Amino acid sequence: MTPMALRFPLRRDVVAFLSACGLSQFGRSITLILLPLMMLKVSGSASLTALVTAIEAVPTLLLGLIAGALADRGRIRRLLVVSDFACACASFIAAALALHDGLRPAAIFAVATVAAIAVVFRDAATFGALRRLADGRLVTELASATQTTGAGAAIVGPIVAGWFVASNHPAWGLATDATCCAAAAILYAAGVGSASTTTSQDPGGSEPLTTALATGLRTLFSIRALRHLTVVAALGSVSAGAVMALISPFVIAQSATGRPATTAGIVIAGGSVGGLLGAALMPGIIRRLETGRVVVATVGLVGVLAAMLPEFHNAVALTIGYGLWQFAFALLVTSVIATRLTVTPSDVIARVAMTGRMIGWGAQPVGAVIAAGLASRLGPGAAIQLVSVVAVSAAVGALLARTASVLSLPKQAATVDDRG
């Protein structure tokens, strides 16, 4: 099956956009793994480690609507540049702190929070840019290409992060992130033309921000396909939050090598390979199967594979298992994103995308916090299994309750008129 993302016409602005996305994701993948590993190393607490992951998802819940409204007002390129520059500054300051006194738990939480806030606005701008760069055509392919580029960059990042922690040089990992984000900001500013990332109508520019936020919520819940898929994504994200928060502590606890941080990086990189394949193959899969059936199947796989992960007790099995889990989760996420981009009116695309992301990804810190509490009593493996089973059972139940409306989603996606 040929990845449909590779068939997208690569214009100059598209190449610059994808390159910037890849650089940014590579840098962020280092820090996203490095900070939890540093917290585990400094504090020795699996619960605090899980909370770092939870904090990284909280800004989406709190600021997603505002970021989407700003992106829909035609400030896409500015948001892309400023957000990646802010990430670069946060990582550079953290690197300087690590060189002098080392990162303490409070500093780790602060860096994770600042960077996560910047990422919320960058992601809102990215959703807005996808529709406009695609010029109304091949939106699914460009969404897949963006996810594939990010997943490809994230394959190397965790290995690099694990090596920096194992060699006691976290400052250099943070400096690498700062450099990548700064380069991405430059690419967004110079390579992605303003014509590709603005709209002539400046939607929402003259209306109050509260009205713009309400429009995003109203649109999301008035389109039946979006409403149901958002619920599925939210329930699946509870499971994902538990897995992502505790995978590093679990791998380190199971590691029989003298360099457990490096082993954790390799396992997480293996997961990124699965995520790359899931994102790349998504367009071809949803053209052969109904979107609803893909979502149902991947939600089930996400739960089953998450529950199986703690049963793997060596690095090779964990790497394969986590890669399969990431494949299923990436396929679920990209299918939902592509459907959302396809069926949403273009003048509210960023608001609706960030509203759906806020609800769906906002559930991740819920899963992470629950898993953190369970891990302190039962251990990371049992915590992953408990949260995953509960979340996926709820997701499957929600799907079965509306089987006709969900499974009847067509291969391309539902239409904008599919309301109810």
C-alpha cells in the first residue's frame, strides 16, 4: 500500500512548512522524553514523572479555544514563528540552568509548562495552515504528510534524549531542542509565504473573541461526525495519557542494562517508527475502509495493546509492543484529524480543530494524573493496564450506542451537511 501522503505536490511553501514541522518535532521529541527522564532521575518518583507528562497536556485544555480563534483571524504565520521561538527560548534557559546547577523538579515543571503553552498556539496555527496550503484539495494527504514528517523526526529524538540523560549531559539535549525550534521559526518566517497562511476574508477578525470561541464550539457539536469522533478521541486519549506518562518509568524499572535511560529512548523511538507507519498509511486505509470502521478498530487496538504492554519484560518485546501501540494510536489520531479538516467549514477550521483537540487531548492529563496516583500504589505496569481497560471499554460502549451514525461514515469522511 503506497502512503498517500507521498503523492502530495511538494511546492516550495509546502516543503518549507513540512521541513519546519520536522525540525520543530525533532527538537520537541528530545525535550518531551528528556524532561520526564530527568524528573525520574532527580526525584526517583514515577508519580512526579507522570505529572510532567500531564502538565505538558494541560495548556491544550485551558488555551486551545483561544489559540484556535487567533489562528482563524489570519495570524497563522505569526503564531508559527512566535510559538517556535518561545519554545527555543524556554529550552535555551533550561539548558543554561542545567549547565550551572542542574535541573530541579520545580525547574522541570516550569520548562514543561512554558513549552507546552507555546506548542498549543503552534498546533492551532498548523491546523489552519493545512487547509490553506492544500488549497481545498488533498487535505487528507497533507495532514498525513505533516503527521508522517513529525513521526519520522521523533524516531531519532528519543534515542538522542536517552543518550543525553545516560551520559549526564541533559543541557546539550535542551540546547539541541532550542536550536531546532529556532531554525523552524526562521523557516516559517522565510519559507512559508504569507499568501499561504492568511485568508482574504480574515474570518472572525471583527467579532469579539468570546463570539469566536462560541462559534468553534457550536460548529463542532452541530456536525454529527465531528461530535461523535471527538468523544471517541477523548476517551481514547485517557488511555494514551496513562501509557505516555508511565512508559519511561516502566521501561526503566524493567531494564536489565546498566543504561536504563538509553533503553527507554530506544523503546520510545521504536514507538515512533510505529507512529510513522500509522500516519503514512492512514490515507490509503480510510480510502479502502469507512472512516468509522477505522476509528472503531483503532480504539480497540489502542486499548488491547496498552493492556498488553506491561506483560513484556525485555527491551526487544517492549519496543515491538510499543511500536504496535503507537501505530494504532497514530492511525486513530490522524483519521480523526483528517475527518475534522475535511468536514469543517474553512472559515472556522482552526477554532474547530483546537476545540476538538482541547476535548480530545485534554483527556490525556486526566489519564496521566489517574495513572500517577495508581502507580504510587500499584506500580507503573498495573496502572497502565487499569486506566487503559477502563478508557477503551468506555470508548467502545460509546461507539456501540451510536453504531449506525459512526460506522456509516463514508470512506472520504462525512459531509458538512451531516448534522443532527
